Amino acid sequence: MKKKILVTGGIGYIGSHTVVELQNAGYEVVIVDDLSNSTIEVLDGIEKITGIRPPFVKLDLKDKEGVGRLFEAHAGINGIIHFAASKAVGESVQQPLKYYRNNIVTLLNLLDLMPSNGVQGIVFSSSCTVYGQPDILPVTEEAPIKPALSPYGNTKQINEEIIRDTLHAGAPFKSIILRYFNPIGAHPSAEIGELPNGVPQNLIPYLTQTAIGIRKELSVFGDDYNTPDGSCIRDYINVVDLAKAHVVAIDRMLGSKSGENLEIFNLGTGNGVSVLELIHGFEKATGVKVPHKIVGRREGDIEKVWANPEHANKVLGWTAKESLEDTLASAWKWQLKLRERGIQ
Ligand code: NAD
Ligand code: WQD
């Protein structure tokens, strides 16, 4: 019998790509999302790619009674992948309570109700933001957690601690915490991708919107960092590669292979790429110029961070495969599709 996975935030950017890969791998998926940062048309994209329209429940996961009803209506859920969260770093500084409430209460409700509903495990979306500026690069899972630079980042640290404490207290399920580096790109079909709300804060959506003429020019935040070209370095990971890592994490968590009840994995490529390299890489991959100018540093930015993904490579048997060039081309194809649809 197919195993049933509840994907919270499954209409969102990473969630929708993961639903596609789960369905392709033979899992039965139930999506729950309140559509606070996504639109229901994403379900059509998932159906077009996989031929399956998964059941969708519109629910705010802060509503604990609603979550209880969800588990009753969809009995037999084996595992959860918990993507649902608010994720805008700048907004979290302006509205910390919104972030603490949404990102923490949703997790508490799920953890509370998992045992009575027989759910065997939860995969949690964490972030490389928990490492701050690491002292040693590439960064491993053993690197110390640094004080968070934003309420958003703090919610990820607190959520990791909540999961750790809950399992330590003997909760009857397992968990895998996945620390994503910088997810970018879109499904190669361009049926699903990233849908930023308003003016994008993240590099790739701002870059593709500039390339297509929605924005005049891209600001490069600083060229005076201690890096080879002076701009910041990140580990940009293709979103489909990232989605596939969730499938192997679910296989492992629900299979008998893993003895540990809590495991943590970095999900990155292991390659650091600077902002200027990324712009030039995009121009090379697409043949489209990106007007850009150097401006001052953005407050709170980390100078350089990239993953040591060996733990995920060895233990999960997962490696990021897509080239940066193909990934940037997929982001561009998605931006062109958005224009075709009259969205952006
Ligand atoms: P996203 O905003 O596209 O997706 C999140 C989804 O959760 C949205 O569809 C939103 O409507 C839904 N949601 C939010 N609050 C909810 C609630 N209370 N009840 C039900 N649904 C709710 O974000 P994403 O980029 O796909 O990120 C997914 C997860 O990965 C988040 O937890 C995010 O913090 C984490 N993450 C993202 C990145 C990144 O750069 N995108 C990096 C590291 C970690
Ligand atoms: C990447 C690089 C910028 C925009 C954030 C969150 C982090 C994680 C991912 C979830 C940086 C530079 C950007 C622009 C630029 N999310 N940049 N001009 O800052 O690495 O991480 O998203 O957990 O928590 O903090 O990603 O895409 O914003 O920036 O020069 O217009 O691009 O300075 O070096 P970041 P980003």
C-alpha cells in the first residue's frame, strides 16, 4: 500500500516541487496550506506534471481543532513534511509576533497531534541561517549555532530545539531536520516555480524580474567583502534537487534503515558562488543581459557561506545534480512563463 504523506505548505515554492517528486516516487500526498503566500493554481501545475491532483485542504495550521479534523478526515497519514511557515526575513523584523506565532504554533499543533494519529515521523524545513557566519567553511552539521540575526531565523532555531526536546522526552515518532542553503530555479516544465509577493527580496526573483524589464536594475549589495570579487558568496541549490532530498529523507525516516530518532542534514551543493558570478552565469546561460549596479551592503547579510553536504551524500545517498547553468535557465523559463500568463 502507498504510504501517505501530509505536506504542509505544499502549495508554496519548495512544497509544490516536493509534492511532484513524492507523487513521482509513488507516495500518496495530502496538501494542507492556508494560501497566505501562494495561489491555488499551483495545484493545476502539479497535476499537469504528475497526472495526479492531490487532495488539498485549505487550513491555517495555527487552528489546532482544524488540524485534529484534518487528521480525522485523512486517516492513516504515515509522515509529515512541514514546510508551512512565514519566511520573509525583513517582515519578521517588523512583525516579530506574527513570525513567532505562525512558525512556532503550527509546529506545536502538529507535534501534539502526531502520536494520537499514529504519524511515524516529521521532516522539518530548517535553514543554513542557523549557522550565521560560520567560522569554518564549508559548514558541517556540527558547526555551532550562532545567535539569530532576525526573528525569522530565530524561529528556525527554536523549532529545531522544540523537535529535539520533544524527541528527548520520548515522543513516539522520528524526525529529520533539513537545513537548506539557497534554493533557486523552477521545475524544468515551468509549470511550477517561485511566486514572490510584491518586490522580491531574494536575489534570483529580483534578477529575473530585472532581466525581463519589470525592475530597472539589480542592486548588488556590496563589493567590499573579503571574497575573491568582493561580493557575498552563497550555496545555490536547485529546487528540484532539494525536493528529491525530501523523498529520500521520507524513505529513510519511514523505513527501518535509520536507528536514530533525530537526524540533521545540510542540503547544499558544496559550491560557493558570488553574487557577481551568479549574474554572469545567468547572462551566459540565457544570453540575456542583467542591468546591475554595486550599492552598499545590506544590513544583516552574511559574507560567505556554503555547505559541506557529505553527510547527506553518504547517509541519505543524495547529491545535488543539476548544474548552475541549467538551474538559472529554469528560473528564466519560469519568469517567461509568468509573463505569458500575465502574472508578472
Ligand atoms: P513559501 O512561502 O513559498 O511556502 C510556504 C507555504 O506555507 C505557503 O504556501 C503558505 O501559504 C503556507 N503557510 C504559511 N503559513 C501557514 C499556516 N499557518 N497554515 C497553513 N499554511 C501556511 O516558502 P518556501 O520558500 O517554499 O519555504 C518552505 C519552507 O522552507 C519554509 O519553512 C521556509 O522557512 C523554509 N526555507 C526556505 C528557504 C528559501 O530560501 N525559500 C530557505 C531555507 C528554509
Ligand atoms: C543572496 C545574496 C545578498 C538581493 C535569505 C534568508 C535565509 C534563507 C534564504 C530561509 C546575498 C545578494 C540579494 C538583491 C543582492 N531563507 N542580493 N541583491 O540573504 O542568502 O538568505 O534567503 O531560510 O534565511 O536570509 O538570500 O537571495 O536574499 O541573497 O545583491 O537584490 O544576494 O546580499 O549575498 P540570503 P538572498
